[in-house]
Amino acid sequence: MMSPSPFHPVNLVLGLVIWALWFVLLYGGLSVGCAFAPPDAEAGVWTWINATSLIAGLTVSGYLLACAHGCWKAPSLSHVSEVEPIKAFISKTSAAVYLVSAFASLMLAMPGVILPPCI
């Protein structure tokens, strides 16, 4: 899944929408996993649920970081000699939103590194 053009206004909210979907998926999946296939309590943080949430968190954060990088570099890589100021603003602001969303997405997965699931 690729993001739209770096100059498209939807990028201003897309990072936060992806973060919100990740939030719902992570905690919904954790609840379902704990209800139907709870890991052994003695395993601590070394469970399949924690590994899955950490890998998925790194994937989501990596995608958001790639979107942030693409939006940040777009005005300088544009084939047009001079990018309109509003397009540059949208692109740079979108990069910041993607960056904050990537950080927030990674922080959602961090409890899986330090806490056992299903407690």
C-alpha cells in the first residue's frame, strides 16, 4: 500500500488514521489472542503474542517512517523547478504527522517488550 502523492492534502490525516487503525487492531487482536489461545503465564514476555505485536509494530512504524521520508524529500525531488508554497507546506507538515504517528505506533507495541500479555 503506497501513500498518495506527497502533495495531496489527505496525507495531513492519513498517518493518524493508520495509527488509530493500528491501535484498534493491536488491542483487539491482543484481546482475541488472550481469549482463544492464551500463552503460558510462566513464559513472561517471550510469547507469540508479544512477538507478533512487536513485529507488526515495527512494520507499521517502518511504513509510516517511509511515508514521512517521502513527504519530506518530495519538494526537493520534484520535477517542477519551483514547488508551490502550499504544496511544500502540505508535504512538510504531512511528514511531521507521519513521523509522530510512527513514533506513537512504535510506542503502542513497547508494552509487548516489557510486559507479559494476558495479565
